Amino acid sequence: MKIDSHHHLWSLTRGDYGWMSPELGPIYRDFAPVDLAPHLRAAGIERTVVVQAADTVAETEYLLDLAEATDWIAGVVGWIDMEAPDAVATLTRLAARPLFKGIRPMIQDLADDDWILRPALDPAFDALIELGLSFDALVLPRHLPQLSARLERHPQLACVIDHAAKPALASGDLSQWRADMTRLARETRCSCKLSGLLTEAGDHPELATVQPAAEHVLREFGPDRVMFGSDWPVLNLAADYAGWAAMVDTLLAPLSPEDRARVWGGTARAFYRL
């Protein structure tokens, strides 16, 4: 079974997408399940995980409603205020809905690079582990040491790095990113999404630009800890669904059929308990 472990759906009239603006052109509009379905069929994707795009619990509940009405959405990664006094209660309430799989704070947009290390977050991280929920790390390369330190405190946390931490593909400066990702791969049980790379590739969103980063991720994390994600519709800023799926096929070609199947679906299925 092929699984897209990372896509979005949104309705601009909700009013909680603070990062969205007309300058984003092709993605500044509503995206519903009906818009994604043809791309999934063409790529042979049978199930998906939809991921938050707004820092509100209301959007998480909106995505859960969509997922419960759409047979191919197998999971929702939402958002909560991890520092709120009711953070654990909110997680517990959301976890009562079977399609709720975990949370994703928008770390890349926060002013404090050390936010993930705040002691005030400890109860929420403890609750994620106790409730069997996952943590999507939306981080940039500069956040990787802090993520590693957090995982030292919570080694049992089911964590996945979104978009391979958005390496600086446009400049090609990958040396520190490589070292930090290798440390995370070897010293933690963290997984990694093969997603979001084309939008980091600047004027060259093509296979040759993303291949060094993708190969490093596959080599260090291994196929059983790497999962395919489209990052659609953000993907549309750089390419299209079919183009990215074809690139991933090429990137995975050297692997065995069993390992290709893990990246295309098995890893996501196990990680998100689909």
C-alpha cells in the first residue's frame, strides 16, 4: 500500500492561516479532498496523512472532520498549544478520535530557536508518549541540535523530522546539516520524511539538486525510518504531484523491492499506527 505521509488541506475563509498571502500565488486558494484525489489515483496512493497548516486547535478539528468524511485519509497530525495549562487535557480529548495521530508545532516560525527545550513543554511530551501519539518536528537545520537534546530527555517519543529539516539545497551548503542529521539518525529513534525538498531547491527544483540530501537521509536513517510525503499543495510552488512521485521512484530505484515498499508506505503505516 502506498501512503502519502504528509499533505495539507485548507479553506482560506477559516481565517487562521497567518502565513498565507496572495504572494504565494498557486497555493493561495482553497484545497479540499476532491482536489487531491486525482493526483493520488494517478500516483497509486491509497491512503494519506493530513497535517496541520494553522496553529489552532480549531483547524485540527476541521481536519478531523474532513478525515472522518474521506475514506482515504487515514490519519491527522494536528496542533495544540503545548505550553497551555490544559495542553494534556486537549491532547487527551483529541486522542479520543481514532484518526488523531499526533501534533506538529510550527517550530520553524518561532522566534526562540531553543523553544523545544523549554521545561514547560515536558508535560505535553510526556502525554504524547503515554497516549501513543506522535510528534512531527517542523524544524530547520539550525534546530537539529535542540531536537536532539529534546529526544535525549524523551527517548521514547515517536518523532519524525518533516521535510528532512529543509536542508539548504539552493546554496548546496549541506555539511552541518549532514552531520546533525547523522547524529539524530544514529543516536535517536527518530524517523524522517522524504518530502518538501523541491521547494528548498531554489531555481533548480530537479532530481540532481535534491538527490544528495535524499541519499543521505536514506543512507543514515534507513528505509524503515524514512517515509514518502508529497507536501502537497505547497509542492505546487516548485513542481507537481506526478513529478515529485516520479523523482522519488528514481531515488528509490537502487533499493530492494521490500525497502522501496517501506519508504512508499510501510514506514508511515507503522509510525502513525494506520
